[in-house]
Amino acid sequence: MNTLVLLGAILFLLMTVIGGRKGIRSFIAIFLNFGVIIISVILMNDPNINPIILTLIACVVISCINLFYINEVNSKTKTAFLSTVISTVVLLIFIFFITSKAKIQGFGEEEIVELSAFSLYIGVDFVKIGAAVIIMSTIGAITDTAIAISSPMREIHYHHPDISRKELFRSGLSIGKDILGTSTNTLFFAFFGGYLALLIWFKDLTYTPGEIVNSKIFSAEILTILCAGIGVTLVIPITAWITAYFFVGKQRV
């Protein structure tokens, strides 16, 4: 516990010194987002609550915290929020379809030993839970990409107020292209960093490459990465178009 407190104090100190007031807000936002996720998990145990709708509500709240609480309510956060919501809804529909077809819901055979003491008859739809888990894993990357595009587009419009909507849109796409590669690679390495022990376990079990690829655990995580990449890619043109439409009047289309 002392180690956790020490690391938390170091993080808070660094965020305060480097980020100032916004750094303090960012630190508090970590705990607020954690609280939203915990409440969502608790509510998902209620069979009368649809996990998909609950996930959408949770994503909206998380987006509000990450955008409006940290960066305050302004033109760039409004466009980033709208882009995040639209991208999340489209992606959630796609993820629900993919999760149902891929049959990755539930638990893999590698997890059966640890779960054998528990009952799996908990009365919830594992397909919806699987979709909720994936979308929860992508909302942070989507929000980050949206604000990373809308913020510089606002600066471009501020310094070049006569820019046309089409040119501003192209600038947003150009910005998105620059951050697309790093964002998708961040998701990729986050998976291998978090599941390195799983890959070592597969090696100890002498799994063949085919067995690893077809493992439910591995497939679920790869689908999460791919869906997150799709979400990050999808939010780029959506954010660029909404921001350009919001900042540039119809007279300068």
C-alpha cells in the first residue's frame, strides 16, 4: 500500500508541476473515470439493465470528464465530444456484430481451471458484455484522437480566419494522418505489454501458432486492438468534418 501511495504522490507532483491546474484536473479525472467504470461493472450484474445502453452512457460520462472537466467547455471540446459520441455509436454497432459472429464471448479453456469454483450462470448476455468490454477499451483512444485533431484545427482557424471549410477539413485529415500510426501502434504495444505473460504461458503449453491464433483469449484481444484501430481511424474524418463545419461559415465553404 505504501508503494501505491508513493507512486500516486509522485504522479500527482509531476502532473501538478508540469501541467499546473490542468494537471491537477487530469489526476482527479483518473479517479473519476475509475469510479464510472466500477459503477458500470456493478450495474452490469443487473439482468434488467442492457449492457450496451449502459456502456454508451458510461462512455458519454467518461468523454465529458476527459474533455469538459479537464479542458473546460469550449469550441474544441464540443466538437471533439460530438465526434467521439458519433464514432462510439457507429463502432459499438460494428463491435456487437463482430462479437456475435466471432464467438469470443465468455471464457477460454485456459481460464476454466481458475473459474471452476464459481458458477457461470449469472444471468447476463456475454455477447453484450464482450462488446461492452471492447468499447470501454477503445473510448480513451477515440477521445484522445478527437481532441488531438480538433485542438490544432482550432489554432489553424484562429491564425487563418479566412481559411475555407474545405482547406480546414484537409488540414484536419493531414493532422489525423500524422497521429494515426502512433495511436494504432500504442494500442498494439499496450496489448503485448499487458499480455506478455499470456504469450509466455502459451509457449510453456507448447501451443502451435495456429492454436495461439485460434485461442479465445488471444482472438478477443486481437479483435479489441483491431476495433480500437478502426475507432481511431474512423474518428479522424468525423472530427475533421465536424470541426471544419463548426468553425467555418457557409460563406467560405
